[in-house]
Amino acid sequence: MTGELKLKVAEAIQDDVNKGIVRIDSSFMYELGIRAGDIVEIKGERTTVGIADRAYPGDIGLNIIRMDGLIRRNAKAGIGETVSVKKASVVEAKKVVIAPQRKDISIRGDPRVFKMGLLGRAVIKGDIVSLGGSRRRKQSTQANPMFDEDIFSMMPEGLMGFGLGDLKFIVVDATPKQAVMITEQTEVQFNPQATEVAEEGKALEVTYEDIGGLQDEIRKIREMVELPLKHPEVFEALGIEPPKGILLYGPPGTGKTLLAKAVANETSANFLLINGPEIMSKYYGQSEENLRKKFEEAEKNAPSIIFIDEIDAIASKREESKGEVERRVVAQMLALMDGLKSRGKVIVIGATNIPNELDPALRRPGRFDRELEIGVPDKEGRLNILKIHSRNMPIDDDPKTIDPNIDVKKIEAGLAKMLEAVKTSEIVHLAKDINKEGKQFSQQMVAKLETYLKQLSKENLDQNSEILASKCRRRIAESIASTVQPGKSEEAKEIITSKLKDKRNEIKTIILVSIRELMLDDLAEVTHGFVGADLSALAKEAAMDLLREIYPDLKLEEDKPISKEQLEKLKVKKRNFVEALKVVRPSALREVLIEVPNVSWRDIGGLDTVRQELLEAVEWPLKQPIVFSRMGIKPPKGILLYGPPGTGKTLLAKAVAHESKANFILVKGPELLSKWVGESEKAVRKIFEKARQASPAIIFFDELDSLAARRGGDTSDGHTSDKVVNQLLTEMDGVVDLHNIVILGATNRPDMIDTALLRPGRFDRIILVPSPDEASRLEILKIHTKNMPISKDVDLKEIARLTEGYVGADIEAICREAAMLALRKDIKAEKIGKTFFDDAMQKVSPSVTKDVADAYKELQSQFRAARGKEMKETKPVYYG
């Protein structure tokens, strides 16, 4: 059956972007008389072509066609618009001429490289294309008679990985003059500079698929921008005016300008860019005139979008502006924005990362009606962004780089056996059962198939590979469910048998895709607080780390291109990303963030009770927040570690930072204090603000007593210390809630800390880090001597027994001193004997005497008995 269908345009998923693929419901494919891999003609305002593939189960019955920004631009159709789809009449291309789409660049290269990136793509003259994606097209065009297996074998996916993959090219000419398919026999000619094409339109740089982690924001901005521009009659019918202005605000690097670029590219509206500082002039009245001209130009060419980047540069608060010019520009801006009479045909979008600096008169309905926060992405958002930035990156497919326990051959063999064990009659029976129920066919089919395949795979698959096996089962079930239609169960038998055979051949590809996803998922898990710009930098740094690693082996010769064999070695591994993480840090925290210490729980001897309490209070809320929700409670906000000097308080904080994978902000008490009035409180406020931006985060206050001493004792004129304490109190348990932020404090003088901090809701847990007992001292000795060449006569148990009153720092000093004494006696010494440890113990005195230990125990009992009450004033005692 052949015909033509009207389908609604939807955005593509990340895996299909820039590959030339469109996704259509298999029932529509049946109506059109096509199958996966066939070429379809898509007609919006313009006609283009794409490779058809089956829709995902979630899209079945939605009457949509998924396509990326390139195909949407080629068809001149936007998201939500309707296009005509039919089977295309495509011939093999004899010759295709391409050129860069952007006029400001010139590219030189071997035409064969460009041909490799275009193999399998269907094009029409005037189409915009990108290179790469050949492997993905290979999977979709396996059934197409124009292709055989060896055409794709020469196409390494990563060939375009380091530069050309993101560039767009325009098809200047194609022979014959119709829709053509680029094959091995096609001659591809490349023009190094942009060439005019009559129907070219504006250059396409960014589409909605190039923005990750902002799906809700894209939906909101489309409602506010596209609807008033395309259908102003809706608002007229409702008797309201559409939004005239939208303010995008958020931390630097979150994608505000990128979002505006995508809006400009995806709508057919005229787009005018105003870079804040550019309109300012030294001549009287010229700045206001520059602004007026931009708005006049927008009204003449309506529908228009005016985008003002860094709007705070030209519209800051008038009462705080020092110059007359700045005040006049703000006044002109106010007049222009409340004088737009085009009823939604001109929309103003502003972007800033300091919205509170804008003049309040701008932030009212009629000017900037809507304010949209572009925040720091969550884990799902970070995963999407990483997929975008690694889209053209050759990532190492070896599963051992992800998990040493994964054995792909075992999975392949197990899944092959599983598929052989599938009886198609049983699947058809399942389809019949579902058909009788007649509701939600595809979802039930997937669920039943998954259960069925899981039972079969239990005997054939290694449990270590369960995560990959489950992904494979899901893909197979989805694929079969999208093929089988209600009421056609008997006919489906042959289709299912053939589908299972096809899937057996695709198993390895599925596994490799899963491995790539697993790696990016791991990265998304540990990149808390990273914005889009940081993740882009992370991907680049990983590639640079790889280049630094293999550069000595490349054997580059002047005036000679790098060979294909050498290019194929360029595969980014997980370890390259791990190294890149050491260099790239969240931009919001660069002022306060420190390198996460490489200290794990294994490096801490004893303190088991303290470790468990920290695990519950810090790691559980960050890694398993659902358990607290299930119990209907909130996790602790703060933990105060106190104890004698040298017991390991700071070391515990380092271990928490390393093990939790959260952003770690170190605050050294005395460094926050400033001689300028208000600066110390501002510094505290800034730290909490940055922690909120980059949550989950741990704020560690070392030597807290210097920053939060009891109020009333400050004799300075400004009472700075009291104000800092007040700021801390409001930040820790004020009106604004702390979400996914844990405050960790360390002190050896808890009696000096203001008691208002020592109540539940601020420092919920007050934990004594005691002097180590004999068993703990033995553990500490083992840790510090594990890399030391000690003699057999050294009895660590005996040393642990003799070191009563010694804290962790003292024991470390004993070990170091014993080694130094051995070297002093003989610089070539290879062993450290018992006598050196005996002498070292004589030299290093214990830090904690019985009086000091008793004083801390008394403090502990005071905290337990009188939390939140004023502690009994006692004569100050020095505790170490």
C-alpha cells in the first residue's frame, strides 16, 4: 500500500541527531508501503528526504514524526507543525557538490573524508547536512538494496570526531536533479568556501537538540515565543495580549544565550541581537538612538525577536548608576518596551546572570512579563549534555574500560542461546492475549515480552552482566512490540521470526551502545554542580588528555596528513575523563572549591562509631535520599566534630568529601573575617549561595570556634564576630531551606562556640572524636607502616599497648621519626628496627593527658544533658 500521510513534527532523541533519520510509527510505515531503511519524502514549506526507522514504543499512536533540527530546517517545518510524508523516489547519486554553510570559514581536506561521512545519506539540492553518523545509518539501512556490508566497513564513526562533526555543509548541487542517495560510486566534490544557493535561508547553527537538560525550559519558551509569533489570533480570541518580554537568568554557562540562538534558528522570525555594552556611545544621545534603531528595525521586519545579551550592562538600577548616560539608556529602554504595539509580533528576550542588578521598573508585567530561571542541570540533564558533547567523539568500545567483570562474548553467546530458545508461537500467543484485552497494546506487549525473555535468559546469562542483559531484553521487546499490530497476530509470526534473527546480529551493537551510555551515566553521577559549559570543557579536556597520552607515538611528519590507522587509535577512554575531572571543576565554585582529597575510609584507623555516624548523616542523604522520604524525615543538616588536636577531625572530613563524590567547599574560619563592615557576612552568604548552585555539596568549616565564637564577647567597634554568627544562624536554619547541602564543622574548643548553633536544625549531630583506644592505635600503626620496610622484630601490638594517650597525629610522628632515626644512623639503611621505634616513642610525647581526656568527656555529657541551653560558665581551660 502506498499513499501520503500528514504527521505532526516532534524533536529527535539524542541518538538520532545529525544522522539523517526520521522515526515513524510502524503502522504508518505499513500504510506508506515502506519498511525500516527506506527513504521517505518530507514536505513542509520545502521538500526534503530522510531515512525511515520505526518509532519507539512510547510514541506509538501519537501521530508524530520525530526528526532533528537539520531535517526540520530542510523541510522548513517547526516542532508542532504538520508535514506530508510519503515514500520517496530515490536514485543513486552520480555527483554531489557540498560546501560549508557558514560564509566566515574556509575548510580544506581530502574529498574522500567528506564522502565517508556522507555515505548512506539521502539528500536534495539545497539541503543542509552534517558529517558522521554512518554507523547509525548502517543499522537503519540494512534492508536497503543500494547497500552492502562492505560499504560501511570503511567508515570509522570517530573519523569526524575532532572537528568536522559539528560543522554543517550545504548540498550545492546533486546529479541527477532529484532526491539522491550517496553511495560508494558517488563522486563527492567539495568547495572549500561557502557557495550561494538560491533557497539557502539563514545559517543553521543551533537547534533544540543541541541543548541538553533544559527540556522544561524549552517547552516554556516555545509557548511564550512561538505561539504569539505564529498564532496571534489565539490571544485575540481570548481578549489578552501575549507576553512581550522574557528574562532568562541563571548562573554563567547554563545555556541562556544558546537557548536564544536555538529559538532564533527554530522560528522563521527576524532575529536581532543586541550585545549590552555595544550600544553605548561617547556622543550625547547616541546610545539611546542606537537602542531606538534596533527596536524600529524589529517593528519594520515583524515578526521579530530582539535578544539582549548581558542586559545588566545597559539596564542596571538607576539609583545606583553613577553616570547620567546609564540612567537615560534605562529610561529609553523602559519607554521602548512598554510601547510595542505589534501585539506579540515583536518579542524581547533578555539574558543575565545577575537579575537583582536590573532596574525594578523593567521587571514588571508589560515589560519583562515572564522570568525563566535557567539553572544548574540535574543528573538527567548532565547525561543529556554529555551525550551532545560526545556525539561526534570516538569513545573506546572496550567494556573492560567500564567494568573489568563484563565479558561481552559471554553476553553475546548467552543472548544468542536465549533467542534460539524463543518459540514464536508463544510470542504470537502473548499477542493474542493482549489483543483480547484491547488496551495499551504496545506497553503490555513490551512488559510481557520482557518477562518472557528474562525467564529464558536466567539460565543463559552471567549475573555480573545483568544490567547489559536487561538493556538488550528491553530493546528486543520494544522492537518486536513495534512490529506486531493488534488483530494481526497470525501474520506477525513470520515478521517476529525474521526480527529475532536480525536482533541476534544487532546484539553486539546494543551492548556497545549500552557501554557508552553506562560510561556517560557514571560521569553524570559524579559531576555535581557542573553546568553545560563545564561539561563541554570536560569533553574537550578528555580529548586533550588522550592526545597528550598518544602524541609521542603519532610520528607526525611535516606536510603529511595523519594516516587512517593512526586516526583509528584516537579513542577516548574512561580514564581520560577521570583525568579531565581533576582539571575541570564547576565554574560556580572555582573561587571556593578545593581539589577533593584522595583520602578514603581505608586510610582512617579506628573511629568506627564516628565513621558510621558520618556515613548516615552525609553519604546516605546524598546517595540514597529516597530512604529518608520513605521514613518521612529530613536528613541532618549539620555535623560538628570536636575532640583533642590530632585525633583525625579534618582527616574524617577529607574522607567524607572523597567518598560522597559531592562538591567539597573548605572554609577556613579566620580567612572569612574582614576589616570592612559587612564584608565578612557577605562572604558567608556567598559561600552558601554557591553551595546551593552546585548542590549536592559539603561545606566544611575548619576551626569553627574562630568564626562562630559566643556572641557578646566581641569587643571590636563593628562587632564583626557577632554579625558573622548571626549570618551563619540564618543561613543554616533560616527561611530559605538548604537542599542537598551538609555543613560539617571541626573544632577542639566546642565550649567557645555560640550555643544557638548547637541545637537540632543547625548542628544536629555533635560528635566527639576521642583519643584512639588500643585496637584503634594498632589500626593506625598498620596504616602508617604499610609502605615502610620494618624489621620482623617490630611488634606493632606492643607499640599500640605502650602508646596510651597518643592520638593519630602522634602515632604518625612516631613512625616518621623512627624512619628518620634509621636513616640518621645509616643513610643506606633498608630496614627499620625495634630500637628506632623505642627511641621515637621517647622523643614524641602524647598529646592527650588524663586531664584533657576527662575535660572532653565532661563536655560530652554537658552536650547530651543541655543541648541548646547556655552552658555553665567555667574558667577557660586549655585542651591541647
